[in-house]
Amino acid sequence: MKENVIIIGGGVAGLEAARQMLSLGLRPIIVEQSDHLGGHVACWHRLFPDMTPARELVAKLVESCREANIFLETTVQSINRLKDGYAVMLSNGVNILSRAVLIASGFKLFDAAKKEEYGYGVYDHVITNRDLENWFAGAEDLRIPREPKVFGFVHCVGSRDIKAGNTQCSKVCCMTAIKQAIEIKEKFPGCEVFCFYMDLRLFGKKYEDFYLNAQRDYGIRFIRGRVSEVSETIDGRVQVKAEDTLSGKPLKIQMDCLCLMAGMQCNPSATSIADMLHVEVDTDGFLRSKDNIYSILESQKPGIFFAGACTGTKTVPETVAEARAAALSIFNYLSR
Ligand code: SF4
């Protein structure tokens, strides 16, 4: 059965689904709007909790998809429902017929500049999780001082925040903050590192151990409380005001660098595909599954499937597991 299956999105979900589809004898066609495969993970340095190099995972997935058709820098222009499937027109002029479509268009990171009180884009030494990850991966970033003495992380930036329009927990940023805090301590052992959190959401395998190691082995300090104000000192450092809600005391700390943990939002390209297909969008802005327990990978429309963060915030292992399951669901659907 060599049937086309269109996969919209060439991140981890799209690649893993394509890999599985190839092994099931299907013909996956990946449509990716950026110029690279691997999505956000391709721009990440290491993955928690095992500190796996992200590029190794992406390289493995890309290698296993060599037999798939892949269109980079390509978008879906239109999708029309046929009697038995869909006609998909791409921005490069290619038309494809497919009885099943997998939406794996992932997420976008919240724009931290929208939280004006943190001064991202205004103060020299306020950065985001993505900036720091790029720097760990070797990119130059002059906002990160050569020998920081005090480094801070702010959790829940643009997540769990009604004012930011996103009440969801982004799931990965508590662990990302801990991972990045450890990496800072490894690079600069003498640096004091603070994490400001509302709650720590450490639900996955080995996550709690990872957190305990961060405190015990690296001396990272976790402060429960929201940062209320960030400003710049006369010598270019960052001054952070917060309240420690466990001790009830206000805090004022000067730092060399402050990293904002920007959360996940639905990718606007997923919403535009949903419009074309008349697939519903949920109250959280992500695509709505047929149900949230048994059919999370299916849409309300026949032949339209989901994998990964297009339906909600996901970790990398969850994304991989969903992609495998979606490939199998599509195979079963096409075999009926
Ligand atoms: S994972 Fe942690 S930092 Fe991220 S939104 Fe949830 S509680 Fe906030």
C-alpha cells in the first residue's frame, strides 16, 4: 500500500511520524515552512533530563526519513475536501492528493517582549530561554556577561497568565530552567543562580531527581514568588524585585543576567490550516481533538490527524510517542 500521506510540519512530530509511516509502507510527504527540519528542537542545545544533545536526536530522525518526500520553505496554500480524501496545493505549485493529512505544526514560543515589566528587548542583560540555548550551542551573545556572578531565571513567562492570553502551563519550562541553571553552574561554578517560580511542575520520569540534584549538587536557589519588577542599574546590571511568598519577605537582587522562560503557544500556521479545513480550535488556542482521552490524535474531520504540540503543550518524549501512535492510526484508517 504505497499511499501518500501529507505531514504538515517537519519538527520532531512530523519526522517521527514520517519514519514510522515509511516502515508501515506508506509514502509520507513532509511540508515544512522553515528552511530546516527538526523545528524548535533543532535550535536547542541539550535536552533534559539526560542532557542529550538535541542535534543528535534531530540528525537521527532526519537520517531515518531519507526516503520521505520533503518540501522545505513551503506552505500549504489550500486544502479541499474530495469524496475520499483531500487535494492539497502547496506554495511551490505542487498539488498532492492524499486520503489522510497529519497536522504536526508544533508551537511557537511566547514573545517575551510582551511582558513589558521584565524589559526583554529593552535591558541589555535580559534574555530568553531560546537565547540562552543558542548561546550554549555556540552562538555569540553579548548580552551574556563573560563571568557572571549572579544569574536569574523567571518561570512562567507568558504561561499561566490571563493577561498574556495564555492560561496553560507550558509543561517543559520548569525543567528547562533547572537544566539551564545547571548548565550555567557548570560553566561558571562561582556564580549564584536563582530560579523564581510559582509552582514547580516536575511530573516526568527522573524530573524530581533532576531538581533535587540542582539544589544539592549545584546549590541552585529556588524562590517561590513572582518577579514584580525588573530594572537596569547605573552600571548595566539587572535589578530584580520579587516577593518570597514562602517567607513573606520582599526581595531585591542585582544580577548580571536574567533569563525569561518563555512558554508555548499554538503555532499560527496550525490555526490557518484549521481554518482551511474547518477544524475547530480549542479555548486554549490549540487545535481541538475529537476528545481529550481516547482520540486526542484525531480531529472531528475524517482523515485529519494530529501529533505533537499543535493540540497542546508537550514534552519531547510525549511528542515522539504521539507521532508514532498517529502514524499507526493513519495506517489503520487507510487500511479500512
Ligand atoms: S512548566 Fe513550570 S515554568 Fe512552565 S508554565 Fe508550567 S509551571 Fe510555569
